[in-house]
Amino acid sequence: MTTYVILIILMAATLLFWLIWNIRQYYKRASRLIASEGFEIEAKCEVCNRQFRIPAIQYMKHGATKEKSTAKTKVKGVVLDNSPVFSYYAKKVDCPFCHRRTWAQALNYGEYQRRYQPVIMRLALGQFVLIAIGGFVLCKIFLVISKIL
Ligand SMILES: [Zn+2]
């Protein structure tokens, strides 16, 4: 009974680790992809109103928790397209002009989305398949071990 409980805990821990590792891998891959293309965000400081270019990867990393956006879903043909279309998207970044960490609106966020959303979605889907297959294999391994014990 005790070994069974330990095995269950080990299995849960392994699956959790597998999930976290895969999510990290996904972010690494997505970051590498965006960084490799050198796409730049046209940012506009909301304090001094000046525009500056910032690498997309840097902009997206900046204050990942602080973003405000207004999005609305649109109707594409007869199907409701649920992917958000941002009319406004801003993040907190360091402005090179007024040297303050402040909100900067991404003026070309729509272009960024159009360019990277499909690729990133495919990447996420691939990673999800890997998570599922790996999780299934791990469960099978633990099942075999539990039968041996
Ligand atoms: Zn500024």
C-alpha cells in the first residue's frame, strides 16, 4: 500500500515535471523563432509620445505581467473568428527618450500577430502532441513498475 502511494506521488511529480519542461521548451522555441527573424515592434511612449523601435522579443519579454489591450472578436465570412484583434496593445518598457519605465503602445501589433500567430499556434500544437505522447508513455511505464512491485 505504501509503495503504491509513493509510486502515485512519483508518477504525479514526473508528469508535472514533464509538463513544465515542455512548456519551457515551447517558450524557448517560440522566443528563438521570433528572435531569429529580428522583427521589430514600432512602440510609442505614452508619456513623451515619441516613437522608437524595439525588437519584438524584447518587447514581449518586458513586463510580461503588465499589458493592457482592447480586443474584439470579428466575424470572418460566416464563422466567428475568436482570435482577438487588438485595436490597442501596450506594455511597460523602458523608453529610450524619457528614460522611464512606462506604457508603450505597439503600433504594428496587428502585423506581429498576423505574422507569428499561425506559426506559434503550430508550435504549441506540436508541443501539446509531445506532452500527450510523453505523458501516455510515462503512465505506461509507471503501470508496468506497479505490476512488478
Ligand atoms: Zn518616453
